[in-house]
Amino acid sequence: CLLNINTNSCTVVSHGVKNDLELLATHGIDFINLPEHYCTYTAAKRLLNRKKDLKLQNIAEDSGYYMFNAHNAYSDVWGTLHAFCYLKELESENT
């Protein structure tokens, strides 16, 4: 999920952002040097304070979005977006 892609403030949001950025780089798409990355997995681990149930589907469901085990690009993007918004809301509540 890329937010503000055509601006200087582009943010790459992913559930496992390091792996996704490396995969994109191997295919000639280099977002590794962008200043903003947001990993929903890392954020969920920290904010939800749990060691299991950290799959994208689990976090999306925590936010109220059900992916119905549909592991495809469309479902993953919406699940990532919902997880991102949910986790950012938790971050703002904790500050």
C-alpha cells in the first residue's frame, strides 16, 4: 500500500515492510531509500502487546475488516489499509 505516491512524502505501508521492499528492489522498484515506511506487523506487535495472532488477517479483523481467508492483492491492500488506520488510531490514543 503506497500513500501519497506522487509526492515527496510517500509512505510505504506493508505487513512485513522490509521483505516487501527487498522483493520490490529485486524487480527494479527501489523504495528502500524512501524516508517513510510503516510496518503493520511491527506496529501491531508493539501496540497490541502479543506474540501471536499477528497475521495481517488478524489485525484487519481487530479493526473490523474481515478478509475471509482471501489472500489476493485486492483483499491484502484493503486489509493493510484497515490495519494501518487501526494501528495509527491506537498510536494516537497512547500518546
